[in-house]
Amino acid sequence: MRITLFTTIISLVFWVPLILLFVLIVKALLKYIRSSGPRPEDPAAGKTLGEAQKARRTSCGMTQEFVAERLGVSRQAVSKWENGTSDPSTSNLLALARLYGVSVEELLAGTEGQA
């Protein structure tokens, strides 16, 4: 009698958590299967500063040469800003925003944080 009670308690201690774990795994898998996939991202979100600058420049119909002449920098500097090799100085960022007819906040909107 005593051994039977002891083995019953041991088996309950072992099997109950195992069954609960199995149920939780099945619930998680069903939730995953029924999900609609990844959430769509905002196309403007996650752009780098260079991508945002290039998009703004092309939407204004300007060339890199034109922007470089207006800001008093080389075309290569504008190219480096747009491909992410370097970032414009604060004064050049202000001048870019003025040239594109937007605020600096609009120019930076949608860009991911950069260190």
C-alpha cells in the first residue's frame, strides 16, 4: 500500500508538469499557425539618413552636382552623405533642409537612429 501511494505521487509529480508543458507548446504552435505573418512595415520607417536625403533630392528633381554647388561642397561629399559613408555637418544638414524646402525634422523623419 505504501509503495503504491509513493509511486503514484512520484508519477503525478513527473507527469503533470510534462502534460502542462505539452499543452502550452500546442497552444503556442496553434497561435503561430493562425497568425497572419509578419506585420507590414511603414516603407518610410527604417531609412538611413542618406536614403532619406537621396529620396528628398530626387523628389525635388535635383542632381548631386546642383546640391553640391548650392551648399559649396563637392559632389563626392553629397554622394558620401547619400551612400552612408559620412554624415553631413549640422550646418550642411540645415542647408539641405532649406534647399529642399522642408524642416530638419521632416528631413530626419523616418530615419533609424544612428550612433
